Amino acid sequence: MDLNLLTTFQAVFKHRSITVASDELDLTQPAVSAAIRRLEAVVGKTLFVREGRGIAPTGAAISLANKIEDPLNVITSVAESNDKLNVYCTESMLPFFANIEGVNFIEAPLDEEFLFDALTTQKVDLVIDVISSKRHSLVEEELFVDEAVCLTRKDHPRISDSISYEQYFDEKHIALKLRRSEMNTIDFLSDKPIKPRTVIIETSSISSMLMLASSTDYIASSTRSLAKLLAPQLGLNIYPIPLDLQPITFRMLFHRRYAKDEQHQTVREAIKSALPVSI
């Protein structure tokens, strides 16, 4: 049996409400209702009936709730006793957190829906990224504000001291495949439409982008904090992007159930202490 069905059942049983349970689990009401129907098909009994404007558990539901309470608590406690937290972290922030103990850092997926799914299903304990969420089940804290910059190799034949708007669009670019809010990185940071750049290479890694820029005439992009860390080693010059772009705000997101968890709090404080100096 899918244990998620029992977790959903337990929330509905506790609140006597599909609506409240869906808010707690960060699922849609149809998804919660469908889970209850699937569980009813498995046990072969009706679990809830209509009562006034709400629902009431049947005898079968009460019996099931009593049987699963202790096993589910054991499973939850085992999961929460894991020695290390699993944290999805955007690549540009990983170098600053690499030495924090008690954490398995995993580079954040390129698709933001995977991030939200991992958080709401509690496959990961924490996410550090630029995404923002209004989901009731998630806590969001602003961590760090950075800015986007562009980089070229130091012996670039046409760019030496600065990059003008015209140069920026005349040159060829290396782009990041990362997409947030259904937009690429540059469009995501701009309040108005930007004319297309000439993109020669798309990569899923900022580090790969900077390596390619160090051996070609293509323009790369990065956060300023990561650029300052890697540019000297790769022989790159850093320039402001000649566009009107918003700052990059990195956030920490986690499930509300971990807000007062001591291990989780310790890791969150360690992350805050390891942040680079703000721009």
C-alpha cells in the first residue's frame, strides 16, 4: 500500500475536513479526495460520510486510525532521526556552504516544479534557490541578495574595460538552461522584454559556462559572488551586465513541520553564518 494514502487519511481524520487537510499537505482538494477514494478501494469500506457542512469518520475510519497511528509515528521518527539533512542548493551558492557539517548538499534541479515537489513530499529537508512560494505548508526566508554579472576572458579581442549595450548583443553568449517562472535567467531578472541574444552554447552548469568563457570569445553570466570566487582562477574579467536587471534574491524554503526542529534550526543557522558578504 502507498504510505502517502495513510498520511493523507490521517490528516483528513484529524481535521474532519478535506479542505484543511489539503492545506496542511499542500495538495489540491481533488487530490486529497482521490487519495481517500483509493484507500477506501483498498480497505473495501467507506471511511467518511457527509455530516452537515463537513465530514465524519465511519467506524471503519476510527478503527483504521487507531491501527496506523503508532506505525506512522515510528516511520516519521525514523525519517527525522537521519544524521544528515538533504538540501537542494543552487549551484552559485554551493561553494559557500560546502564545509557545513550534518548536510548532504545536492545541486538543485533545473526545473522548479521538481523543487516544489521535493519540498512538499519532504524528499528534501531544505531548498536554497531564487524561487518563491505562497504555499501555506512552506516557510520561506530571504537569505542573500546578489546581482548578475557577465564575464569574458582577459585577452578578449574586442572587450577589455567595459561592455556596452551594443557589444553585449553583438557578441555570442553561453546561456544557462536554468528556468524559473517559465523564463530563462536574464528574462526572469528583467521587468521588461529583452531582445534575444545570440546563444552559441547552452549548459546546465555555471562552472562549465565560466570554463568555456575562459577558452573562447563567448560571454558568460554568473552571480557576482561566484564570479569573484572563480574569475581570478580562470583568467576572466567581470563586468556589469548593461541591462536594467533586478537583484538576485536567494531564499531558503522548508516544510513548516521543521520550523522548530532543533537539527533543522542548527543547519539553518550554519547556512546563514556561511553566507558571503552582501554586494
